[in-house]
Amino acid sequence: MSSHTVIKQVTKSTFTPSLLRELKSHIDACDFISLSSIKTFSATSASSWRRRLLPFDSAETAYLKAKLAAESFQILNVSICPFRVDGSKVVAFPYNFHLFPREEQSYSFSCQASYLESLACKGFDFNLCIYEGISYLSRVQESLAKRRNATHLDFRIFSKSRKSVANSLFMERIKARIQYWRKSWDLANSLRQLILSTQLHGERPCMTIDVCSDNQLNLVLETVNGISDSLVPLVVRNSLGTPTSVRIVFTSSEKDKSALLSDIDHAEEEQNFKLCGFREVMDLISNSQKPIISINCLNDFAFFHEKFIAPLPPSLHEFTCSLKMVFPKILDLGHLMKEIGPLKNAKDTSSSLNLEVPFQADRDGGQSNQGRNALKIISLFVKINYLHICNNIEGYFNIFHPTAFMELESVGCQDDTNTYLTHQEDIAKLGVHNLVFLWGFNAASNLQLKDMLRKYHPIFDENFDLKIVDRNCAAIAFQRQGAVVELLKELKPRSSSIENMISDGVRIAGFGAYEKVCKMGLWDGRLADSLQTVALSDNNTPLLAEKSTDICWDNKLMLDQDEYLKV
């Protein structure tokens, strides 16, 4: 991949309907779409236990952490690259979209200072992002915004009004006002401003009737529709979407009415385009049904769901079901690399394919490095036995490797020997029923804590692994099946050994306590404090895991294949 590859940089001023049509044509002509994003934080460099995936996170707790991140942080940049393989070359059309939320969204977001500093060192243009970033609304936000539009065409009558005396009198008054206004307009057209103070909608006369309820709105629309086809009612709403008045516009002919309706439709299309913003791009990708190739899919698509679709649901199952309705064909590069093997084992000739980017350089040079991750994903994808993937592609859709967070720079797109997922066959896989949490100790290192625990209970003389995962909190994994159950059974009633631990302030709980911490959203503060809250709420009952889950003590590959997320 050439360092001078042209990547089309898209900002607020260049984000136009014509650019969307160009992108759509490239998507339609391609077989795959690679997708990457830059956010205001990175899970790979996060220090807090609640923002990074830990070696023992299950698929459910991994999702809950991704949900927290998506709700707290912001997307700054999305690179999209439709591509196809033509013989011995890959034809790609890379776009890089700069994003920034504006007044349409009106919300704050968090930033990870150390990560933003690293972005700045790599040349990320924050000024361009803030001043020229494209705004957007999710599908849910768009629906709410449309209801809050100040003025829009509305011929709809919610239901036929109940013919009560009050309704009939109201409709007769409205009918009389409209008829008197029309006659007055016909008689005094040339003196409308001086004599009648006639309102105008553009160059057309109009009048406004205030309404204070949906019932009155219904009555006015019903009355207008019964008087003349030349009258066009426009409903005026306040910022909450509540109707406040009806603006009745008078048209002089059928041709004039058609022109007005066309102008209104065009104005609404422009307003909707401005409201949706970058969401229009995500809708193009969704509607195309083309396979999407990405990396760190659980985290990225949690962000995409939160920002462009709707608020994230509370559980992993609901999330995967909702996501599949919008993006049914996602290929997780982390999963592909594990299933098919490291790059050094790739034997397919597609690893030698040449990348061709037909875009021409812009007048400003167009050589920005921003957005190159989508191209790097393509380079990796074609090296991992591309033909094998295509022949079995249905079997790889929507299987996420939630904890395989990879930095593309460290994977090695140009050197097959610089591989990800090495020696995974040597990793000892353990179940969450082999895991306990300890907190309240005063040990400074894993070795010091191990020595301290051996003084408390004979079970700590067995083989076990231990990691301090947050200050004053550690996770212990026993090699022997059943060791955790034996240990936790002694909490109630307390054995003498357990009593010594408790009296020294050391607390212990099973993996179920950690699961409950994540599900309850006890993210503030230290992990030890959150575990203590759960322990007290359950009367210090040691919580085991809800179901058996495989884990392993590796900071890159942490879940067994059975725990991948299958939509």
C-alpha cells in the first residue's frame, strides 16, 4: 500500500448529496466495505477497570463495558472503503469522514486525555474536526427532531371529530374566518399590507389560526379540507413538537399548489439531510447489504448503534438482535485471524494482490494520512486466505471476538512475520467457576499477595494464578476444578482460616459478584468498592457465575470460541 494513496477527506463543507451519490455508486460496484473509526478514547490504552477489557471478562460483561464507553465517549472520525478484488488487484475507494456533534444533539461527552495526546502526535487535525466536522442524528433522534420541526406540511386528520356542540361551533367559527379572509383578499389584493395586514408565506397570502390541543388541530384541518382544494394547511409546532397553530396558505391554481408542495418537499429534504448528517452514510451501508469488514467489532459497533441507530439495549442478546436488523453481514477481522490463522501461515496467492485507488489527488494535495485504517484492514483481509473466506463467507458473519482489541500498527500490515495471536495453543483456558475476587488486602505485588494468602488457607497452597486488576482488588484463578466452590462454602459458616482473612479486612466473592457489578452499572470508583456494595446487598453471600464461561489469562485472547458473540 503506497504511502501516497489518495484518501478522499470529507468535511461539513464537502458533505453534499452529490458526494453521497458518488459513494453509493462505489458501494454498489464493490463486494465488501471496510470500516474503521477514531474515538475520544481507546480501550487498548484505558487504565480504568471499567473502560478496558480484563482477562476474565465474559461476552456479557465485555458488552456492558462497550456500552458504557459508547454512551460516554464520542466518535471523531469514520473511514469507509468500498472495495472489490479484480484478478490480481484490489480496487478500493477510501473515504475519511470527519465528525463532530453540534447544536442538533446538545450533549456532552468524555475524552481520554492520554489518547488524544497520542492522536495529536500522529497528526490528527482536531481543528478540522471541530470546525468542519459533520454532525449527525441517530434514527431515534431524527424521528424526534422531525416532530419538533417549526413548520411542515400536514394534511393528516388523526380521526374524524366527534360531532359535539362545542366542536361544531368551533368549526363554524374557523370556516367563517377563512371564508371572510378569502373574500377580503379577492377584494383588496393590491392593498393587502395597508388595509388587511395580510400575512405572506413566501409570495403567497396566508393566515394563522392558533390551536391549543390535538383536538382543535384536527378540527381546523378537517374544516380546511372541506372548504377548498386551493388551501394548503401547514402545522406550526414548538420545540417540544406540540402543535401551536395552523398556517393556511392560499394558492391561485392547481399549478401554483403543485409548485408550493414541491417547494415544501424540497425544503424538507434539505432539512432532513442536514439533520441526519453522517447518518445518511451509515444508512447507505446498511441498505446495500454488502459484507462489512472491521476490527474490534464489539466496541466499534456498540458506538455505531448508540450514535447512528438508537440507545443501546441493556443486554448483549438484545444488542445483537438489534444490530443484525441494520448490519446483517459483519466480518470481524479478529475472529477471522483466529479461525484461519496468523498471517505467517497464509498460503493463498491473494496475499500478493496489488491495491489500486482510482481517486485523484485534490487541489490541496489530498495526501492526509487520516483514514488509512480502512485500507490497512483491507490489506490484512486479503492476506488471511481470501479465497477460503469467500468460499465459506456465510459461516463468518456476525461472529465477534469481543476481547481481541488490536492496534493496526502493531499487527503488521506489511510484514507477515509480525503477527497477532501467537502461541494461542499454549494458553491454558479456565472457567469462571475457577475464579474468585479478593479485595481489602495491603499487598503491593502479585507475589506478595500470593505469600500472604498461603498463610490464610491451605487451598492457596495449590496451583493458582493471580493478578491485581485494580488497586486493592485481585482476581484468582484456580487450576483445580471445584476449588472455588470449596473455598466459598466456608464463608457461611466461616471456618477459622476464613475468619482470619475477614478479620484482617480481606473480602472474597465469586465471579457472579463481578457480573452483578457490571449489570448494575456500578462503574464509579474502585472495583473493590463496587464488589463490596454487591456483597453487602446480598448479605455477603458468595456469588458464583450465572453460567460456565471460558476465560484465559492472556491480554489479547481472553475468551474461548464458545463465548464468541454470534448474532
